[in-house]
Amino acid sequence: MKTNLAAALIFLFAVSFASAEEKRFTVPVDGSPVCGPPTAAVTIIEFIDFQ
């Protein structure tokens, strides 16, 4: 059972990683609060709902 679970997790990780590379969106961040240099290699945008 542990081997099946490990195999399933590895498969899901590989599939999600491959599909994440295919989907790229440009999100304008002008006027938004930012942390770090604008020339950073990676941009992480977090959407939070505090309700």
C-alpha cells in the first residue's frame, strides 16, 4: 500500500509540474505592493480571501 501511495504521489507531482510549465499568464502588478526587485527571475502572486 505504501508503494502505491508513493507512486501515485510521484505521478501527481510530475503531472502537475509538467502542466504548470505549459500555463503561463502575464498578470499586471503595476501599483500593487511588491517585495523584491522588479527584475526578479520569478514572480509569485498570492490571492487571499480573508472571509
